[in-house]
Amino acid sequence: MTKDAPGMRGIRSRNEDGRLRDKRDDTHMGTVENKYDRDFRVRSDKQLGNFLRENGIASLNDLIQSDLGKKS
């Protein structure tokens, strides 16, 4: 599989204007925790959009780059 851009995993889908498509808000947090090896201490069926809104986080990228849920 070819990469879309340096530092990215695989090819990401894009909007018509060429920007990367945002992750769906109805993605389960359990999926995010497994993919990024994090533990946000929430139910695995909680929706990503609700979690981001409740914690004042703008995007999945901002969440992953934060210290929230990092395993030590």
C-alpha cells in the first residue's frame, strides 16, 4: 500500500476540495482506543463525536496528539 503523505498510514479519503475527510462522529471509542493503543476510560460504545464535544477537543488528531489516554 502506498502512503498518501509523509507520516501517514496508508491512503486517506479526501473531500472534493482535496482536504482530508474527518473521522465519523459515530465511531466507537473502543475502535479509537484499539487503533491508537490508548485508554480513555470510557465505555467502548461511546461515540467519538460526543467524547470530543464533552472534552472540548476539536478533532481526532488533536485527541491523539494530547496526553489524554496515554498508557504508561
